[in-house]
Amino acid sequence: MQLEQQLRNKLKDKDILLMTHIVLGYPSLDVNREVIKQMVENGVDCIEMQIPFSEPMADGPIILKANQDSLLTGTKVADCFTFAAEITRQYDIPFLFMTYYNIIFKYGEENFFQRAKECGIKGFIIPDLPPEMGKSFLELADKYQIAPILIFTPTSTDERMKKLSTYGNGFVYCVARRGVTGKKSEFDQNFDGYLARCRAATKLPLAVGFGIQSKEDIEALKGKADMAVIGSRTIKLVEAEGAEAVGPFIAALR
């Protein structure tokens, strides 16, 4: 699919790529616009845009609050599609949707895929949809050429990883540790062994997320992963210092 090739083309010039995460509508779509501008202008390679959901089971307190606050201000799925269409026209990097399956189910699977395709979305991350329960989802992903991003975790067996890799496309999202987003991860021998298992299980690029917060974290991933994912850290930064603080932070990660 197109997403994998876009990332591999970028890897020709970089040791490791950087993906960031925003929650659409938090604190507002206007702030989202400025944050994305800051991110892209300072070298982010891919952006994961979360459609807010009331019960985001994989997310820690920071992103959970962002989801809830966005919903309280009235952010709708339709708003997210309109915003995505605007942003993908403006910036020449891959944009993904991250959300939970109930959003897609309620919208209608094929309608959701069709609208996302029209909006220029390159991939979906749906943490609560095992591929065995997503046959129609995977068929639509192939039909609309939108990459289904599957997830490895430290508790995944080698056999499970290999099976998941047969369903996924674009890249594999490797969760750095057990638990939810937001808490800092430790990159020790156990982690290195985990990433080696991930690498052996798939030919897709590896992205590592959950607890990536600094340049030192990203440096520790070089040679082991293809992309680092930063989420909660930038949300906290916007809350504390405003959208204009994002650019210098991203620039300092390189």
C-alpha cells in the first residue's frame, strides 16, 4: 500500500522517522491547525489524528481527558472528516486516523472507509479491533487502499506477532510497554529483546509508541525501530505553553 512506500522513501534520508499524535477538537480545531503546522514545518514525517471517543481504552489520563473535553465541546465525526480533507490538501505527509471501532461501526464501515479515502487518509489505527473480528474491515482496507495498522505488545507471542503481520499493512505499531499511553518507557535489555522479536515477525516498518518523550528516547530507538511516536508529551506541552511551543520541541528531537 501507499503508506508503507511513503515511509520507506523517507527512511532513505533519515535514521528514524517521527510520528506525532493529536486529538481532533482538543483544545479546538483551530489549535489543531496550528499544532500540525508547527509539527510539519519542524520535520514530523507522519501524523496520527485521533477521532475522539468516550471510552478510549488504550489511552492514559492525558489523552483520555483530551478525548472527553473534545466531545464536550461538540466535536463530531463529520467535523473530523472535514478537517482531515483540509489538512491532507495542505501538507504532503501521510495522515492517519486513530479511533475505536464503535465509531466506525456506528458510522457504517464502508461509508467510513469511503469518506476517509476521499479525505486523503492513508491508514487506520483501531486498538480494540482484533483482526479475527475484523474480516469486513480488512477487506475494505484492501478495497480502498487504506493501511490497517496492527499492534504488537510486549505480551504478544512470536506466533501471534507473525499472524498479525499477515493482516496488517503500512507499518506495525509496537507498544513500548504494558499499560496505557503517557507514562515514560524504559529502554533496557528486555525492551531490546522485544523489538528484536518484532523485527523478526514482520517485514513492515516498525513504529514504537507509548512513553516516548525526549530526544534521548528517540536516539535509543535508532537502529532498532523505523519510527518513533510521540503523543501525550505534545498534548501536555500545548496545555502548558500553547501551540507555538510545539515547533521548537519537535525541532529539538532531531
